[in-house]
Amino acid sequence: MLDFEVQDMSCGHCVAVITRTIQALDPGAQVLCDVPTHRVQVETARPREDVARALAEAGYPPTPVG
């Protein structure tokens, strides 16, 4: 499980973009977004660096947690 903080995530649209971005990278990925805490948890076989890069390129630069 990858855990990120995404400060720029503030609404349902952000959640949809983040989810689509990660699932474009790994269609089987499971994504859990918590807008109030700005946390994104991702269950994927892809490396953390790939997910972080994809999120940054989509306009949602993440900070790894943990």
C-alpha cells in the first residue's frame, strides 16, 4: 500500500482526476482518497516513484507518507 499526502486535492473533481491518473498507470489499482486529510492510498504493483510522477504530471504533486 502506497500512502501519499496531496495538498492540492480539495474536491470530488480532484479525486476523479487522481483516480483516473493512477488507474491509467495500473488499471487494477485500488485508490482511496480522503479529501479532508488530503491523503491518497494506492494498492498497486507499480513502484512508488511511478505513481508519484504520474500524479505530479497530472497537477497533483504528492508527498510520500510513511
